[in-house]
Amino acid sequence: MNIKSSWRVSLSIMVAVFLAYLNAFKGVFQFDDYNVIVDNPVVHSVAGWVNDLGHGIRPVLKLSYMLNWISGWGIFGFHLVNIGLHGANAILVYCLTCKFTDRFIAVENSKSLNVAALLAALLFALHPVQTEAVTYICGRSTSLMTFFYLSSLLVYIAAINRKNAFGYYLFSVFLFLCAVATKEVAITLPAALLLWEGLCGQDNWQKRLKRQAGHWLILLLLAAALLMHSKYLSLLLYGFEERSLYANLLSQINAVMYLISSLFSLNLLNIDPDLPVITQWSFLGIFQLTLLLGLLLIAFQNTTRKPWIGFGILWFFLHLLPTNSFIPRLDVVNERQLYLAGVGIFLSVSFEVHYLSTLLTVHRKYLYSGIGIVLLLLGFYTVMRNHDYRSQIALWEDTAGKSPHKARVLNNLGVAYELEGDTNKAVWAYTRSLQLDAGYTLARDNLQNLTVPVKYAPVHP
């Protein structure tokens, strides 16, 4: 593909993203935004950020918040960066898919190759499940991490067939460090390199591991540093106070199925889903585990016949490992966990559509028309989901409608009402929260102290 067409594709993707997220600029700071940005002096000045180095976590993420804060652009600037990051990530997905097509699809002209890659990018860009990582301002932890993550992977791929590529590998390692310093789940990158090499590489494993040595060395050093970091270690240990390893594994089977369903339930997206902590096996749990194992079986069966299927499914499960497997978190699941994991699914779908288009001749135009309708629907639901972020009340009323039996949701709705001065509705929400969980001290304290600063339960740690 020539440079001119690359710019046209990139511009088209960015325009599509801004059109879908234009109404996101009306969004306000939401609950967790106050903890990590609005009421956090660490991100209000250069000195605050520097003083936090070595003490806090996620310095690159905090740096981005700090630069936004001191820019003077207000909440508009935060949204502009978030949406721009999402557009950049969609372009990176396009580039990654192009690398995959270079390896596995023999096409007669570059146009058909571009269509396959463009579809993957637009599915990623327009799917409403991405709004939690884009419209919710502190969701930047995921989108910024993804930017560094995919950039590191693409720089690594670009270095493979180059002579004197040491500088490329070093830059890839640097981007990996930036990704982890944005959000710790980026530690999966070396495994993603192995996945890419396993399905797309042509050299022997000795050469592959040699060029990945820097990434694996950094991974070991980062793992040691994170475990020695008292604040981060306390966060890990806190999760095990919430639920046991066994209960978490059972609960995550249901959670992963919920994430898969979120790819299809476009109008049921939920910032605080009411998923139970499961402590024993059930027929439903066994059925769900069977489906997930079936997906893994399909992946391994297609590593050679249809490697894009194998790659997409294995990528999906790999990127859910840090959040949806062994380590208990405050929340059983959040939809933003699909942001990076879903890249594999979108890549696989785009390849299958390309494969189907090669089988069709007369009816190919109907396939493309169907794709266009799907993309328009995704964009429409993204716009509608952005609208829920226009106020704290709007977001938590929507959440309460989807999680009506979750005490934390009703408490957070009560906080939203109270901050807007609607005491009667706040009393109702706090009371309803206590009816759902009589021992929920946060809601009880808020109900008893309506005239003092309120407390909410964070949606994301």
C-alpha cells in the first residue's frame, strides 16, 4: 500500500471515530474520575507528579492526566485526548491486520486487502462496548495502555525482517515499559509476541526467542518490582480478601461469558454489571466452561488451517488472563476488559468476511451492504451509549435499571442525586441500597449524613 492510500485510510478511520464519539464531549466527570483526577493533587502539577514517582503506580497514565490538567482545556481536553487515542488505536488495529493479511492472504490487488483490514479497524472503532474505555474519562488507563501495547507489537513485527534492527527491538521494549507503566495488565505482551511468532513467524524458535530476550528480561524485572511495591502488593492481597481463588475461578467462567455476550447485546452495556460471586459448581457453570473450552479447541484446530481464527481466539483469552482468571479483583468483571482482548475477535471476523467474499460473486454486493448496515448500527449504539455519560444521574439511573439488585449501584445513584441537591431521591436510593444489603455501611453512613460529604463505592480499583 502506498503512503497516499495509507493516509486516506487513517483519515477515514479517525473521521469515523470522531463522528461516533462527537456527543461524548458532553460527558462529565464521573465517580472514579474524582478519585484519580479531579481530587488528586498528584496530577494537578508537574511537581505533584514528580513527587509521586516511586511511591504511586501508573506514572505514565498520571503524566497524561497531569498534562491534560495543566493545559487549561478542562474536561474538553480530557475527552479530546481519549477520543484521539481511540482513533489512533483503531489505526493500529488496521496496521496489525494488514501485517496478518501480508502473511496469510494472497490477493490480486491491494484494495481487497485494505477492505479486510479496514473492517477490523472499524469494528474496533465503532463497537459500543468500547465506550467505557473512551467516554468514561478514567477509562484512559485501558486505551492509553493499548496504544503503547499495539505500538510495541507493531514495531517488533517491523523489526523482524530488517537488518541492524537492534534499535527497533529496543524501541519496542521501551513502548512495552510505557504500557506497563500505564496499566499493569500489559505484562502479557511477551506472551503476545510468542503467539504472533507461533502463528506468523517463519524463523526457528531459537531466533524468535533471541529477539524477544529484552521483552522477557523486562517482564521479569517488572514482575519483581510490582511485587516489591507495597501499594500494588496491597491491591493484589485485597482481592483475596474479597473472595477465594477457587470462588474467583468459578465466577470468572460466568464473567468471560458475560463479556462475550456484550459483543452482541449492544443496548445492554452496563458500567457496573451485577454478576454474582459463585462458590460452587452448577449445571450452568459446567455448560459455560464447556463452551469456553470448545472455543479453545476451535482455536488450536485452526492454527494452521485458518490461523486468523486461532490467533483471534487465543489473543482474546490471553488478554483476559490478568483480569479474569486467578487474581480476584474488586469487581468480577468490567466491559473495558474487552478493549484489547476484542482486537483478536474483530481481526478474526474481518478475515472470515474476506474469506466469504472470495466465495461470492453475484451476491457480493449484498454482503458489503450488510457490513455497512452493521457498522452503522454499531455507530448508532455508540452514540446512544455516549449519551448515558452526560451526567452522573443519567449514568447511574441507566445502571440501576440494568443492575436493580446491586446495593453499590443504588448507593452511587444516591450520591449522584445528593450532589445535584435532590435529597428526596437520594434518601430513596440509599434506603433501597440498604434494603438490598442491610450491612452496607457506606449507604448507611451516607443516609445518616446527608449534610456532609458523601461516600461512594468505586466502580474500578
